[in-house]
Amino acid sequence: MTANTTSADFRIDGDRLWADLTELAAIGAYDDEATGLVGVDRQSLTDDDRAGRRLLISWMEELDLDVTIDEMGSIFGRREGEDPELAPVLIGSHIDTVATAGAFDGCLGVLGGLAVLRAFAEAGLRTRRSIVVAAWTEEEGVRFGTDMLGSAVAAGRLGLDYAYGLTDAAGLRFGDELMRIGFRGDRPVLLDPPHAYLECHIEQGPVLAQEDRQIGIVTGVQSISWQKVALHGRAAHAGTTPTELRIDAGLAAAQIVVEVRRMVDSGAYGRLRATVGHIATSPGLPSVVPDRAELTVDLRNPDDADMARAEVDFAAFLDTLPEAQPGLRVETAQMARTKAVPFDEGVQDALEAAAKEHGYDSLRLMSGAGHDAQEIAAIAPAAMVFVRGQYQGISHNPREYSTPEDCRAGVEVLAAAALELSA
Ligand code: HGY
Ligand code: MN
Ligand code: MN
């Protein structure tokens, strides 16, 4: 059949999609004490990530895709179009996970991309433009400290040497780990701009469920700022040391947690969201005043100006901490920083038309989470389709869940838009 086949002529195999999600989620599976569920910990460039990558490549080869791996380890599976010279349509997401993940974040977008190509192959449908499915390396950023890393290097926002030099908590270098797992590819990392970029992802929030919609058309991504803060005080005996002689790093850490929530509640920074996700004191003993504390501060804001003001005011707050405890030293390091990114209206319209054509009411909404699509949006028209989540859309947690039908619906919309954009 030719590329002008109507999108009604293909069928997404939802059972196969669900089976693939389940099989991939078994790699890095662990018993999560907090929820009593089986979670997924498949952080980038670990042995489990290598196993997940190998499984993904086996599925790409099953589909006779031309598989390439770039210098950041991102994996590409290409289904040739009638006119291979034309810029392809790129469908992507990630298969690396946070340490306490569910089965869907990122994986739905990559395995959904394969489901799209599988459906087109089964329908004997050849698109004019080639379609490529990408799995970007280190989207989560939880191991090497910068999110959307693989796609940011591919789009030219971050450098390859910068990425190779990032280290994890154990001091292992990204570049060394990439070699160790055998995924430092030779495909040049700078991506030739695709004709369009599409990503299917779980919403990771409550909006679609609240509005009783299966499908979301994503208008863009809010700005993201990740900082590491290190506080240096003075260790002391918890019993004998008078309070006025203390330089308590733990106290300063607690003041930071309270301050970021105060900034949010003040309403002075628009729709700011702030999270101290990691906080640790050392030596961490009951009878020792902590001489050191480390925190991460994750700020999110749909408005760049409000975000910039929040960062300036937070930095000014950190400067006041030694006033309260003379001798306290404060160090900060920016880990990740991305501006708010609007998605392409035309690609949003193609996704919305695809949803409508397949009988889904959709809703346009901004993404609270960061995604690879925001990086590729710098070099090509990009947009995303969201799938409704259950349990208030909880994510980055083993309770993360979307129904088989909602997953299939999202991928069906992805396929119809890919068909339209690759015609
Ligand atoms: O942090 C994020 O928003 C994304 O999950 N990397
Ligand atoms: Mn994700
Ligand atoms: Mn995520």
C-alpha cells in the first residue's frame, strides 16, 4: 500500500505493546518496601541498562530496522521510506529509569514507537519519509546529574566532552561507563534535524484523569533548574557543646527545605514548584552535630522570568545562612538548567487531528516533567502525546500505572500522526 493509505488501515497491537513493557520492566526489577510493589531500577549505563538496551535492539532487529548507536549511546532504529533522502520522522523517548520507577516512564514512548513500525509493517504500509525510533541515553539524569543528557548532546545544547566527564555518586565517569557497557557508538552524535519529532509519554500528573480524558496534546515543557548544595559546619559533641558554639550543617539544611516551600507558598514566583529530593547529613550519628550536609534543589516554573527571580532570591537566601551561623560555608553547583520550551503548533495540530480521527477527546496541556522532546524541539518541529495515568498520575514510583487501553490509545494517536507527517 502507498503512503497515502488512511490511518484507519493499520492496527496497534496493544497486547504486544503491553507484553514488551512488562518484559522490559523485569530488567532492573526490585521489591519496593515502601509500596510493597515491584519497582524498576534501571539507571543509565548500568548492567541492567545494558540488558534493557540489548532487548530493545533485538526487537528493532526483529522489525528489520537499521540499528545505529551514537557517541552518547543513544539507539536509533530506522525503517526506510520510499524516499530515503528525505529527512525522517523521528519518534523517541528513553528506557533509562529513576531508582524507584514504574514500567511506563520513557519506555512507553520507545516501545510505542516500535509498535507503530510493527503496525505499519503488518499493514504493508510504506511511508514516503523514513521513520526512526530513538532511545535517548540518560534522560532521567538521576545517575549523572543532568537530565535529558543524550538528547541535549544530540541537539547540540551540551557538549560530548562535558557529558563524558560527568560522574556518578561513586565517581565513575559517564564516558568510562558508556565504554564499559559497550554502547559508545560511532554514529556522529550531532543529529541531522528530522522532519518532525514525536514522543508518546505518560502524563505523570493528575490532569487528564481529572478531566476524564485519555489523550493529552502537550503544548510545551516548563523550565527546570537542578542545584546541588553542600553545607560545611563543624562537628561537635551533641551533649557537651553549647548551642552558641555550634555550626550545625543539619540546621542550615532544614532551613533550606523550609525556605523553598515558603517561596512556593508566597506566590511571588508564579507557579513555582520546588523539591529538596535528596538531603543527607554527615557523619549522621545521633550524638554528633553534623558538620556537613548535602541537598539537591529542583525548581520548576512555566515562566522563565519567575524562574530566574526564584533562583536569584534562593541564592540570596543561601548567602544569609552564615549570618545565622558564623563559620558556616555554603557551596552550590548547577546540575541541570533548561528554559521553558513551547512545542510546535503544527505538530500539536497533527496529534490533535490524529486523536480526533481515532475518536479520542484530547486536551492541550503543558508538561510538568522534562522530556527529550524539549531538546529536539531546538532543531526540529516537535510535540508530544500524553497518556492518562492512574492514582493521580503518580510517577517516579512503582505505583506508576496507565491501563493497557490508554497506552494503546496513545500509541495509536502517535502512529496516526507519524503517518500524516511522513506522507
Ligand atoms: O525530571 C524530569 O522532569 C524528567 O523525568 N527527567
Ligand atoms: Mn520520562
Ligand atoms: Mn522520568
